[in-house]
Amino acid sequence: MNEEITFIMDSAKESMDGALAHLEKAFVKIRAGKASPAMLSTVMVEYYGSQTPLSQVANINTPDARTISVQPWEKQLIGEIEKAIMNSNLGFNPMNNGEMVIINVPPLTEERRRDLVKQAKAEGEDAKVSIRSARQDANKELKKLDISEDWLANAELDVQELTDSYSKKVDTALIAKEAEIMKV
């Protein structure tokens, strides 16, 4: 009996961990004024007739806080990489020097910072929805078990405590990201 409850709790914890991991990946893509190779993680390049992630056809580096350099492994890809970055709607204006593509990351305006904070809050809310969904699934599974009402109440209380702790982790991550975005 106890191991079934433990299994359900572990399953809920795993789902909540997944929601946090997804949130962290989403936060990496939200830029906070500082250049990062992760900003180009969604860019796909036409490479021998198929769409390929930029990171698989070039080295992506940040020589300083305002610049991203993209060095393709094959020089004839420079034009394709420039076009892919322009079409990705990231708001970047790439330039090439014949060897590599250079992107100057412009400083964020106050309005853009607010938009990014809204985007971060939306991602945080999505993570909380996933966490609550995991709680709901765990409670459904607990109700299916043939256990006494006391055991059920205690198990549901444990699931709620787990949910609360993960919601606090999301709030903490959101506060940190918001501070990072708004810092000039």
C-alpha cells in the first residue's frame, strides 16, 4: 500500500521537475540585454536541402556582452545563416565579414524590457499550470487506491505540500529573471 503512494508521489515529483526544467529552458531564450548563444537556439538553416539547427553547422560564440559571432564550418553557408537569422524574427541585424556572421545585440528599451517580463511571467504561469496538473493527476491516482480515508487525506496533503514547494520555486525563478531583465 505504502509503495503505491510513494510511486504516485515520485511520479508527481518527476512531472513537477519536468515543468521546472522546461521553465529554465524558456528563461534562457528570453534575453536580458546580454548576448548569449542560446538566443540563436531556435534558428534553422537550409543545409543541403534540409532545415538544420544553426548550432549543427556553425560555432556560436559571444566575444563580449553585446556581440554574438557565428563561424560556419563551410564558408558558402554564410549567406544562408544571415538569411535564417533575419527570418527568425529575433530582431537581429546580422553582418558578415567573409569569414563569420557578426550580430550586435542592441540594448533593450524600457518598453521591450516590460514585454520580456510579461513573456517571463507567462512562462512562469505555464509552469505553474503544469505543476497543478501533476497534482491533479496524483490526486486522481490516489483516489483509485483502496486505502482508508485517513491515508488518502494524508497523501493528498503531502501532494499539496509538494505542489506548494514547486510553486515557490517557480516564483523564485520568476523574481530572479524579472530582476535580470529589468537591470540596465
